[in-house]
Amino acid sequence: MPPAPPRAWQRMLSGRRLDLLDPTPVDIEIEDIAHGLAFVARWNGQTKGDWPYSVAEHSLLVERIFTRAGKSPEPRWQLAALLHDAPEYVIGDMISPVKAAVGPDYGALDARLTAAIHIRFGLPAVLPVTIKRRIKAADKVSAWLEATQIAGFSEAEANRFFGRPDPEHLQGLSLNLTPPADARARMLARHAELLAQL
């Protein structure tokens, strides 16, 4: 008898079993995503403050920056911005140097999970290039803000790695670290608001 293949699924608190190699939209729940992201630390946890800065908080910030930068963006693209790092609820948040060391397999896994998540919430499996670029631009602004406010980077260093953001995009933005339960609740609430507008 041949040996059983290695387990490639994760059991979620919702009871769903998500197959990482062949994820299906029916096994994806926003409660699992928000819960997982609220407990995943950005910057490998190397941030100032009494709480880790979570991917849930980062996701909310990226969506806010994306929304502010656009001229009345469609709610579906705001939702895409909110979910831009959603696969990290199962694969964690790897810093860019680790992703480079892991190689293309990480990107393929991320793409499969992203497609399933998008389909689950009524988005195209692959986003239009223009939307993807706008979300990436908001992500870079967020990274710069996080780097300078909580991750110990000087502005010059952050400028070199993430580009100097337009001061207009930073206006009124600050990072307020919150307990995971609060980050989870805020992400769930924002997701519900955006879904109601679709």
C-alpha cells in the first residue's frame, strides 16, 4: 500500500477544512480570515507597542488609503483592497526577504488562495492590472507609515525601500495598535459594510 500523501489542509475554527493545494471558495469564511489575520503579526512582530501590529489592522489601513486615493472607488475594489493579504490567514505574513528565499512556490500558493477568496466574495479570481497596481500603491504607503511609526526605520531608510509617499496620502493617518479581538471586529464590520454595497 503506498504511503498516504502529506496532509495539506488546515482546520479552521468555523469547522471548515481548507485544502492549501486546491482551495475552494466554499471552504472560505470571513470569520476565519478576520480571526487569523488579527493574530498574524506584521514585520515578524518587530514593532513598538504593547500589541503586535496585525495583518488585520494593516488590511484596514490599506483599504482606507486605497479609498482615499481613488475618486469614489467601486465597493468591490475597496473589498479587494481589504482582502489583499487575506491568504496570510493560513500562510502567515512573510517579510519580502523570506518570500525571495522561498522562491516561486510561495507566489503560486498565494495566487491559488487569493483566487478562491476572491471568488468566495464575488470578486474576479484575478484582479484587473490597474486595480492591482492601485492596491499595491496603497500597500506601499501603508508599509512606509508602519516602517517609520512602529518598525524602527528612519524616513530615509523607508524612502529607499518603499518610496516617499505623497504627504497628501499620509494626512490624518496614524497607527493605533489594538488587541486582536478589536482588530478582528473592525475587519468583520468593514467587510460587512462593503458587501452590503455590492
